[in-house]
Amino acid sequence: MYIKITSKRQATFPKHVLESLGVEPGDQIELRETEEGYVLRPRRIDLSLLGGLHHLIKPGQEPFDIRKFREGTYDSSLRD
């Protein structure tokens, strides 16, 4: 498989590749160098790092929906 690089050094990956990685618009992909070459993987949140925050979640509180947040209106200062 070949991926073309534009003059702005941007690359477009085939849809099936991104689907197999489970990434969607706005997600991040990690490119890690190894002895064999480069490895591409989705950047995930390490949920174990959030363990110390569990006491802040109120019983019955609805989970945060990142997709709903991305589609809705928001204060642009809240984005990364």
C-alpha cells in the first residue's frame, strides 16, 4: 500500500486502515520508531491514570460522551 505525501507533508490514509485502527476525525495517531521501522497506533487514554479521580464521580452520573462533545458547540479554549 502506498500513501501520497502532499507538499504540506500531509498524508491521507485509506478509510479501511483508519477503521481498523478505530480512529475517527479528531482522534490522534501515535507514530513510534522501533528497530524494525515505524509503528502506527491510535493514541488512547490510559484509564488506569484516572483511577485516583474515581471519588469525584457522583453515583448515577452519566458518563462523558466525547463524540457528543465533539459534535456540539463548545468554547474553543476547551479544545487541545
